[in-house]
Amino acid sequence: MIYKTFNSLEESKKIIDENDGVLLFFSTTKCSLGEALEPKVYQLIQNNYPKISFYFVDMQHLPDVAAHYSAFIEPTILVFFDGKESIRKSRNIGIEELSQSISRLYKIIFY
């Protein structure tokens, strides 16, 4: 799988501002929980919420981005709708719970 990513804080802000829905998945390549969860979240977004853009943020390579969004625990998922942080989940994240949280807002924004 190839995930979208960015290289700077400014680029992340631009992506969030220009898209109606963005999911940022914060983790590192050394986080086993993040490695297991990442493909599940990616598939959830691709299959059920195609209007949301999925971005992987490597916390080791972009610590300033992680700090800006207060993502200090790995993994952390942030979902933005209309440029505003709407959902924040960290560490033990259930796919079904995440899906329900996204679904409510997704229906409001995109339908």
C-alpha cells in the first residue's frame, strides 16, 4: 500500500484547508500497534469514506507536525472536516468505534 504523506507543517495545514475531509494517522515504523492498525484504518477509509483523504505522519521524521497537533502517543488518529479537528483517537483504537464516529460527521458533511 502506498499512503499519502507530506514533508512539512505548512504542507499539512494546506492539505487540511483544501480538503473537506482529512484523516492523519500519526505513528512510527517502530510501533507494532500502529503497524497493525494502519492498514485497517486505511481500508476503512477507502471502502466506506472515499471522500476522506488518508495521510500517514511518521512522528520520528516530522516531530514538529506531531507536536503542532499534540499527537504525542502512538498511534494517534485525527480526523478533520472542513478544516476543523473533529475526531481524536489515541492508543487503543477500535475500528468499529472509529467508523461510527466518522459516519455521523461524514453524513452531515457529504450528504
